Amino acid sequence: MQNTSKEYDAVVQVCQELFSKKMKDYGCAWRILRLPSLTDQIFIKAQRIRGLQQNAVQKVDEDAASEFVGIINYCVMALIQIEKGVVEQPDLSFKETVALYEDKIAITKQLMMDKNHDYGEAWRDMRVSSLTDLILQKLLRVKQIEDNAGHTLVSEGIDANYQDMINYAIFALIHLNK
């Protein structure tokens, strides 16, 4: 599992570097986005990945890896929005935003490590296409929870679904990097 931790951190570093560069370009304009808007952005990226996996012809020059990075970063934004709430104007400094990003990733990585212990790294034998499908399934669950105004009877909350999507996307990127 130590190898998984290092591979995980390497993927996160790439994602966080892109996130930080976009923060310098745009600030935290994403802070105005409501959760359903973030969910829809993630959905678009997951659908594009699935299309890339199924279609023989690709007309836009971006690969699945860049879309998985986008999924990770949008999920982190969603986790921050859950904690901080939606605002009408960008309100976080670069330093605050990076600290929040690192906090959400640390919590999500610990969840992965705990599940990895219990499941015995089963994800290593999964296909990237299966990880994509699981992300899409989680998105459909999140959309249903959002449509139910956040209420669930027995299911985990939206935040757990975003964390799972981050971890599935990181697993996919680890597979794609090999």
C-alpha cells in the first residue's frame, strides 16, 4: 500500500498544480457555483471520458487523463462548497483556497487508505472503463440526492460520493500512467 500512497500523491500533485495555476488566472470565481452546477460539470467530464472510451473518432484534442484531472478538481471544489457554502462573490485568498484543497485531499486520501486496507487494493484489477462507470453512477446518485434537497433515508451523503469520485479518478490516472 505504500506504493499506492506515493502514486496517489503524484497524481494529486499534478491536479493541485493545475488547480493552483487556474486560481492564479481566475481567482476563486468557482465559489459562486451551486452544488448542482459543479455536479453537472463533473458529469460532462465523465460523459466525455466514456465517449472517448467508446468512440472510434475523437474530434477534440484532450485525452481522458485531463478529464479525470478535471473531475478531481471539481470534486474538491464541491467539497469546499459543502463546507463553506456558496457565495455571491469570490471570497477566498489563494493561500486559504490551497489550504482547503489540501485538507479535502488529505481527508479523501485517508478514506482511500482505510478502504484500500479493507478491500485489498481491488481497484488495481479494475479497468479504467469500470472506474468511469462507477464515477457516472456516483454522479447519478448525487443528482438524485440533490433533487431530494439533500435528504437521504439510508444512504451516505453527497460529500462521501464526491470523495469516492476523487478516489476513482485518481485510480484511473494511476492506471493510465502505467
